[in-house]
Amino acid sequence: MAISRIDGTMLVADLQRQGVDLAFESNLLYLDVSNSRIGIGTNVPDGTLTVVGGSSRINDILFTSNTIASNTTNQDVLITPNGVGTVKIAKAAITDLEANAVPFADATASRNILSDTNLTYSTGSGLNVQNVVTIGDLEHNTNTIKVLTPGNGITLDDIGFVRVPLGTTAQRPVTGLNGMVRFNTSTSFLEFFDGTVWTSASSQFSLIVSDAFTGTGAKTIFTLTNSADTDTVFVNVNGVMQLPTTAYTVSGVTLTFTEAPANGVPIEVRSITSNFNALKQMADDDADTLIEVEQSADEDIIRFTTAGTERVKIDVNGIEVDNGYPIITNGTGTSVGTSPVVIDSFAHATYRSAKYVVQVSNGADHQVSEVVAVHDGTTAFQTEFAVVETNLSLGSVSVAINGANLELSFTGVAVGNTVKVMASYVTV
């Protein structure tokens, strides 16, 4: 070691030479020559440059413990990549960004830093943005997301779900605003604020059902169309509104008067139901034409009644039609000349066979027949029988597979035919 001039004591405790390493004031500056490392504030550097304790400054960037800041007050800290690269912070989650902090965009396990206040957010990123952030056409400000272009709307493209706020009735916002939506855990209904009150968006709605009777002077019990109770029924006798409980009571479908209405006086009863599930009947004004379900508990029957007579009944066994009640095919029919015209078709992958009644009219001449058709997926087969003609044959039918359909066609002997068809199908 060549030294031309040096004042004071040399190579004592303040400057020690230990093998190939060199220490200044023990750990003020430590040169770990063997590992090519430099330590500041430590004599055991674990990196190329290890700084321990206090703050370190490089130009205007201040490093203190685990904080990077600008040394100059209110000065920005800019991290920028070299060229077209990106700056990534490898962290599974980033939370609690301070106001005016640089926002982040989600990139799976890492977060790309963007400039200004643009932010891309995805589920699981863990970002908590507190300042105003613009994302495309959306603006995030505190607890509000605003669409900058009116009418653009927001689309949530996912097959999962969106969970709205939930809480009890007592936990509703103190001041309601138009359009507020929440799930009420007290009522188990979704509810919204309509500008005046909170309204439940349930499967229930109000429905008024009217029943009309005539007093006999002795009868006190009448049967209502729908089940109700005293609080939801209004009774009018001969134009006079009756007092509930005092003049009448209602339990289920039974209306009971305290005193029998006079003979011949009209009785009008209006029942309010708020549950669609309780609606078992839809009827006309005089209740002789109606659709009803379950006349008794768990009957599982739907009935169709017209003019006071039950015409059709549907239950687990099938469809039952009242004796003598016709099934009518109406319509203008199909115009057919001397070339084949398709008068009906069905998807052969869905149905295996069909039965038709084919009616043909041409002026004063008429013809009707039955046709049965079946197919094997490739070829269609048919037979025509029970042919009835008023004068002469007006034409013939044929069937064929055409693409995905089986087609029934009619070919007329002459032009001017009108063909009507009534069909029934059997599935594959």
C-alpha cells in the first residue's frame, strides 16, 4: 500500500485491514472484497450494496426503511420503464391506496402501474381507491361510479352474480334516494326506493276479486271465490258499505254476516289478495267462464270452463275433453294449384309420426280425408284413408323428407283449391 503523505495515526482501530476486507469505523463503510459487496451501516452486507439504518438519498429520492419518497416537499415520484416495457410490482394483493396515490391495473399476480389517474380494476385485485379515478367512460369518486356519457350504461360480463347491499328494515338508509336497491333480510325481499317509500320487488302483487250474491233474509254464510280474511275484504249490501268484524267476518273462503241480509238485496264483495300463489282462478264478470286450478288441496288439475260447463281438464294422466265438445281448426287455409304445395311440416328429429285431417274445397266441390305419416329418419311413408268427396277427387297428398323436416304436400287436379289441415304429432 503506497502512501505519499498522511497525517495522524495510520492503520489503528479506526482503519483496520482484515484479510481482503476493509472497514471504516467498524460498520460506517464496509468493503466485503471477497463477495464484491459494500455495506453502509452494516459489516455484513447481503447484497451488492446494503444500506442499514436512517435515511438514504439519491438525488431527490429518499429511502427510509420500506418507504420511497421525494426529498422535496410535494414533488412527484416517477417510476418509468426503459423503452416500451412496463413497471410491475410483484404482489398478490395491493390495498389501501392513499388519496392522490398512483393507481394500479390488475395483471393476475402482479400490478402494472399506469400514469395519471387511469385505473383498470378486476375482481380479486384488492385495490381500495379513495380518489377520483377515470376508467374509460367510467368515473370512480369515493363511493360513486358514474358513466361520463349519458345513456351508455354499465355491463357486467360474467356468469356469476352481483350481490347487492343487504340489511334489516331498521338498517335502511336514513335518507332514501330514487333508484336505491337493497335486499331486506327482515322480509327476505329485494326492495327499492321509489322516491317516497321503500317498496318490495317480490312475486306478490295486489289483485281485486269481485263476488256477487243476493240476500235471502235467512242466509248468513256465503262462499267467496278466493281465500281471504276480514281485513282484506270490503262488503257492500244494497249500496251500503258494511263494517268489518261488526257486520261480517271472513275466514278463508267463508263470508259470515252477523245478521242475514234482507231478501232480494244485492251483495257485492271485493277481496284484495297480494299473493299470486293464492290466485287459483281467473273468471269473467259472471264467473261462468273461467280457468281454475285445484278445487281441492293438492288436486293437481287445471280446468277450463265456458258458459258454465267444464270443457277441458288437464291432469297427470293427460287432457280430457268434455263429451261432444269439438276441437276446431280455423284459418284461411292454403291455396293450392296443380303443383305440389307444402300444407304442413314438422321436425323429424323431434317427431316420429303424425296424423292429419285434410280438408280441400274448390268452389262447390269438397273433399276430406285422414292421412297418417311416419319416417325412419331418411325416408317418409304415408297412407291416406277415409276419403270422402262431395263430387269428385280434388287431388292427392304426398310426404317427403326435406332437410330437417318431414313435409306433407297436396297436389290439386285443378287450380283454385283451398286446403285446411288439423294435425297431431307423436314424439320420437
